[in-house]
Amino acid sequence: MAVDAGTRSPYAGRCQDDRVQAVVLAGGVGGARFAAGVRDVIGRDRVTVIGNTGDDIVLHGLRICPDLDTVMYTLGGVASAERGWGRAGETFRTRAELAAYGSPDSWFALGDLDLATHLLRTQLLAAGQPLSAVTDRLCARFAPGVRLLPMTDDPVHTEVVGPDGRAMHFQDWWVRHGARPPVARFDLVGGEQARPGPGVLAAIETADVLLFAPSNPVVSIGPILAVPGVAAAVRARRGPVVGVSPIIGGQPVRGMADACLKAIGVDCDAAAVGRHYGARTSGGLLDGWLVDEADADAVPALADAGVKAAAVPLYLRDAPTTAALVRDALALAT
Ligand code: FO1
């Protein structure tokens, strides 16, 4: 859906200027929908999305990259609207067959169309291509209109460690156990050795504006920032950094960010998440933080903490409301 650049943003005039570049840190469904709005406002081929790979998992011998695929499918216009992840018009016949065989991996619902992505990705990785090249190859088919960069080409995944020290893969915790088991900490396995993917640091350093999508701060944005060098690049960049709260009125907009935030001792509210990222003027990551109108009372406290905040409608109902939110984020990035 073409959305006018609008006049509420100081970038409005500049959006037509092919010099404006934005970079978005994103993971999950909310992140993908927000990234689609950034593309609609800034323009195609001027947005770089740095995608979380902490959710990646190998099942049935296939490398699955949920957050990269959600961005690719959503911006390619082929994502399932009701699930948010996977493909529209999906069927799960192969999964049913795998379950009938008693496959231990069939708990994770891989659709028949989606399987083609994982088969080709696994084949290209096995042939020695880095994840970034494979992602480019897969995206070429869907023309998302953004450059989608894995946060790293190195194999990493988020592990959930319980108070008893037992660890499980994030997807196990999220999908099979519904984020219910208690969490002592989240670890990015392989994180210490991971290097930022090709183009990641350059995009962070040079983009006119860097946006934190309203993704899960712990398991979507957190892993991206945990890749050595990424958080420092965000802090050091010249241009503004603006984030969008994934929490409205004390509740996550989707998913189970509340369980994740509790595990790291951060209150499930917009101001607490803004403070969790911190103000760049005091060593943190943010210059601006968008909260929903329901959390307008958080704005003064965030200002005191050095983060310029604004209270605007945050629900990503459809393309126009998402574009309005993006324009509000860009307006804060002045
Ligand atoms: N989420 C679920 O709750 N159940 C599933 O069976 C499931 C399968 C799945 C397959 C491919 C894919 O890309 C995503 C999938 N998801 C599923 C969502 C996934 O767990 C989340 O999108 C992220 O990893 C968290 O944002």
C-alpha cells in the first residue's frame, strides 16, 4: 500500500531525497511490521534492517531463521496475517507426516511453503555461503525493498537458563513451554565469538537515523546488541537513535516480552524499557523513545533520564497507522 510521506516529519521533504538512509534493529512480527512502515515512509532501497538471529534453530537438519524469515515474508507481502510468522496460504502436510513418523522435531510447525526456504538455506549454507549471502539470495525472490542483514553470519542462538541451571533452546521455551518455565538468564550461545555481519557496523555508523523496532527488548533486540561491537557502534554513531516501546500500558503488544523482562529484572512498562536501553548522553543507547498515549505520564521521567520521549499511538493496526508511527519516530529523531 503506497503511503504518502506525510508532512509531520522533518524527514518528509528529505524522504524523497535519495540520501536519507535508515537502519532498523528488528526481530519478530512487530519488528517486521514496523520495518515495513519505515520502508513505506523512507522509501524502497533506503532502509537496512538488521535482523535478530538469536531465534535460529536447527530442526530436521534444517537451519531455520524465524526473525529473518518474518522480515522477508512480511515485507515481501507473503506472510501469514493471522500468525504473523510463516507464509500466507500455508499448509502443514509435511509436518503432519513427520509427526506421524514420530519425528522429535515436529513440535515446531514448519509449513510446506516455509520448508522450501529452510531447504534452500541449508543447502546454500552447506555449500559454504555465509548466512548474509544466503539471505540476499532468498530475499531476491520476495523483493522486500530493504536490505536485510543478519546481525552476524556466525552460528548463535539464545538459550534460556533456569534457576536450576538447566538450559533449553529459546524456541523450546517460547513455543513448547509458552515462556512459562522460570528463567535465571538468557545466554546468546556463540555470542562472544560472533562478529557483526557484513555491512552491519557500516549501516549503524552511517545511517541518517537508527531505529529500534518495537520488538522484544530481551530476545530480539538484546541479541543484536550482544554481538560484540554492535552496541558500541550504536553509542558512537553521529546520527540519532530512536526506539519504539513494545510495551503499552504495562502489557506487551504481542508475544511474551513480560516473561522476558521479568527474567532480567526490568519492569514491564514503557519507561522501564526505555531506561533499560538507557540514554546515550549517559552511556546508554537511546536519544529518543516513543511511548503510547496510555503511557504519556512516563515522558517527564524519561526526559529526566536523558531520553527525549513522546506519547503517540503505538498500535500497528495497518499500513497507515504504522507509517504515522514511523513519522512520529523520525520527528523525534531531530
Ligand atoms: N511460533 C509458535 O508459537 N509455534 C510454532 O510452531 C512456530 C513455528 C515457526 C516456524 C517458522 C518460523 O519462522 C516461526 C515460527 N514460530 C512459531 C514463531 C517463532 O517462534 C517466533 O517468530 C520467533 O522466533 C519469536 O519472535
